Amino acid sequence: MSMYGRDPWGGPLEINTADSATDDDRSRNLNELDRAALSRPLDETQQSWLLGPGEQKKKRYVDLGCIIVSRKIFIWTVGTILAAAFVVGIITVIVKNVPRHHKHPPPPDNYTIALHKALMFFNAQKSGKLPRHNNVSWRGNSCLNDGKSDKSGAVLKDLVGGYYDAGDAIKFHFPKAFAMTMLSWSVIEYSAKYEAAGELNHVKDIIKWGTDYFLKTFNSTSDTISQLVSQVGSGDTSGGTGDPNDHSCWMRPEDIDYSRPVTVCSTCSDLAAEMAAALASASIVFKDNKVYSKKLVHGAETLWKFARNQRGSYTAGGVDAATFYNSSMYWDEFVWGGAWLYYATGNQSYLYLASHPTLAKHAGAFWGGPDYGVLSWDNKLTGAQVLLTRLRLFLSPGYPYEQTLKTYHNQTSIIMCSYLPYFTSFNRTRGGLIQLNHGRPQPLQYVANAAFLATLFSDYLDAADTPGWYCGPNFYSTDVLRKFAETQIDYILGKNPRKMSYLVGFGNHFPKHVHHRGASIPKNKIKYNCKGGYKWRDSKKPNPNTIIGAMVAGPDKHDGFHDVRTNYNYTEPTIAGNAGLVAALVALSGDRTAAKIDKNTIFSAVPPMFPTPPPPPAPWKP
């Protein structure tokens, strides 16, 4: 009998009970069946028959504190990050070591190079105890007793510091105040350009050296004053007294041992208003230093009140300064100072005065004249007109200021026309230098001021999206004004018939016999007395000390120049002249498209011109 059973491996299985095979035979047959079965793949069910229930592998985890992640994922993540860091590091090393052609920044332009040097002149002119890093090796502390032994009756005895005006050791406050105002104006308009040139902190230090000194020349903590120091030192050239003074002696400032008189004025509107302009403009420069800025504003307002209440000219009565820096009037300083006080305080009473038609008439805003349009230490009207034209261009205050501001704007446009070579208001030398002082000596200071105003006005028009302005029926682009400024400054820097740079230290050919006491006497530990320094004044040799950055007085009306130390009309520099040059240089420097004027800083203290309209009423409800 045979029985058929199901072969669990997928085939029939016949079992023969009568089979007499031995156990060894059966074992042999089973082994063959096992090998056959194992040679075929097993499905999941078959495996479960053979192996039974499987044992599941236990997963491992990593506790990271805030989360728990699979150990496998953690290892893969960390490994991926390390591999990526390794690849990035290899790439970085390769990139850094591959030779490349670096693109160097463009070299500084001539105006920027000249700017660095022109600012150095102020370091050479400092009086008093010098700062540690003054960077003029042949200068030292000087005139540390100024004011202390004065017998003029001045209540202020500390007059140490400030600047010497020119090649002597006199401190004339009238041109010095104008110089500080011009520097402050240039910083307010072109702080980004100063920053780009790396000179912003330097020029601010120069201004502060001047304003710190001005605060010593009157009772700056008071609201009302009755006197003001106008000058320290004497320049009397009459020889009447025979006493040594700052003109009769040729000495290094460090060696001065004679007494230096102090000149005080009680009716000096021009000087007080100019000093008020200097402090007010500087208060905007230092607006981030609130304590100091407020101190400057208070001093400016005190000076302004003194100028308005006690009328008179600081050079009246034949004082010493009348020989050197005579003031023609004080009305232009009223317009100039009033404009700066308005910008510094936002008080519209200052604007009302500066733009009053009667004051404008007294200052000569409605009539011409040989020196009309010539900005200088004596004539501030042109600068004031440009300054107030700025207000009309960008804020347009309207009534009651519009009438006079419009006149100032029109007159500014006329003045800019007069600078152009197409008009005959001013002659030019054969070399192209404009004769703003009509052939009189020392022309460069006026030229530098005009170059600054022309560049500034062109930048105003550009900022107001105005391509130019009209001269009569003809329209001229702002580029024409800038070209005028460039040709004049280029003349000063050496593009002239003599190929002479009138800025000491710029270029290879510049004046070597500058009319300057400190520069002409060597620092050799020998103290030369009042007359002992004359041998250095009269020497034909070049100055032993190069007074870097000094702009000399300049050529004559025929482009002629004599590099002679004794002829101050050619070779003497002044801080008023250098301030205008610095302003013109920074205005022209750098990339015109990248750095423009700062439209808003000057208006920091100016409130909205009109009251803010009230909010709309609430919706009506029945």
C-alpha cells in the first residue's frame, strides 16, 4: 500500500510501507533531499517554518539633551558635517594659495594729495602747548604766557592757544574766525569726502583747536558781555616805541621772550558776528558731542547779542589790526552770522534778520561794485548769499523770507556767471588765473574761495536735480562751473606758465623761501634774539624747515613770481587763504558720482517751516 502525502517543498511525496530500505539508505536519501531543497530560494513562509519567530534587532539612540535621535542618524549627520568641513577647508586652502591678480584701488587724485598737505599747514601755525602728535618736527610749545601779564584791563588772563595768522606770531582773531567758519562749512557739506580721504578727524581737531581758543577770548559762560579780545601780539611797524614786537623781530615763536600786548574791543560788531559764525558753524560739526555743541551755541548767541547791541567796527580808532586786516563794514557779517546762527539753532528770528531787505540793502546785496562777488576775510556777503540760496533750494521757506532769498539766489547766479571766462567782470592773466582782486597782490586766497563756492553751488544744483542755471538768455550746465574751479586750483598746483606749485610740498617745484619766521630759522638749540634772526630772514638759502601745505600769496597779474623771503606779497601764507584752499580741494576731490554734498546735516536743528497740520476729525456718528 502506498500513501501519497504533500511534499512540503513543493512536490509529491510517496511513502512505501513495504520499503525494506535500511536506515543508512534512508539517511542518504534525506541528505540528498536537503541539498536539493537548500539549492532553491525560500519564501517568507518557508523560512518561518524552519526558523520560527525571529528576534528583532534592538535600535540604539543618542540623547542630545534637548532631543533624542537615532544613533545611526546621528553618526551619519556628524560624519556628513565633518566631511563637508574638510572639503570646504581644502577648497579654501587651494583658493588662498592660487596666485591671483589683485585689483588695487585707484591712486588718490591730485586734489586729495594736496588736501593732505594743505591741512598740515594748520599744525605748523598752532600756538600754545602743542598736542603730542602734531606732526611738525620743527615746531614746539610757544607763547605760554599770552594774556597773563597783560595790562590792558582785560579780565581774561588765559589766552594761550589758537593760531598764528601768517608768517609772524600775531593772533589776529578776525581772519582766524573766518578761517574756522570756512573749514566748518566744508566739513558740513563734504564730511563723506573728508572721511574717504582719511582726514575727517584731523580737520575736526583743527577746528576745535580754534574754537577752544575763541571761547577764551570772552566770558563764554555769560549771557551778556561788554568786551572781546580782538588780537594778541603786536604788529606795529611805525617804529615809534622801539619795543620789540611780532613784526620788528624775526624769531621762532618758541623763542619769544618779549611781552605780547592784548587788544580788547567794546564796539566790534564785525569781529563778534564773525566769531559767532565760527562757533555756530562748528556746533553743527560737533553736533554728536552734545555738551560741546551746546557750549558753542551758547557762546555764539552771546557774541551775537554783543555784536547787535554795541555797534561799531573792530578796526575803528586806528588800532594795530587796521594796517593788516581792516574791516570795511559789519553788515555783511550780520547776514553771514545770522544765517549760521539760524542753521545752528533753528531759531527763525535769526533767519528773519539775515533775510530782512533793509539789512540786505546795507550789506550791498542789491548793487555791484569792484569787489562784488569776491568772498574774503573782509567780505562775507557772497558766502552768505550762497549759504541762504541753499535754504531756498532745499527747504523753500516761503513768506516772509522768499523775497530776499529769491534776490540772494538771483545774485548768486550772477556771481557764478561772473566767474566764467565768457564774461568780462574780472580779467585773467595770460596763464588763466582769474583776477578777483583786480591785479592787487596776494591773489590766491580769493581764487581759492571762489573755486570752493563754484564747486559747492554746482553740487547744490545737482542735488536739487537742476542741470544748470541761466546767465541772461544763455543756459550753462553745472559742469562749466566745476571746470572753472578745476582750472583755477590746477593753476595753484602747478599748471601755470612758471610750472610752479604755489602749495609748498606739492610737486617738485614749489617756493623754497617762504616768508615765515618759524620755517626760516633752524631748530638747532640756539636761541636767536629779536635782531639775531635777521640773518636767516635775509639769507639767500632755502628755508631749513619745509612748511608743508602752506599756500603762498601767489603770483602777480603777469604770472610773475619771485621766490624771495623778504617779499611777503609773493611768499607769505595765511590761515585764511589756506582755509579756502582746503575747502576747494575737498569739494573737488574724489569721485564726483560717489560722494556728493550732505543735504541734511546743516538742517539738523531746523524745525519744520510750518506747523504740522492737525489730525482729521473722528468719523461722524448719528
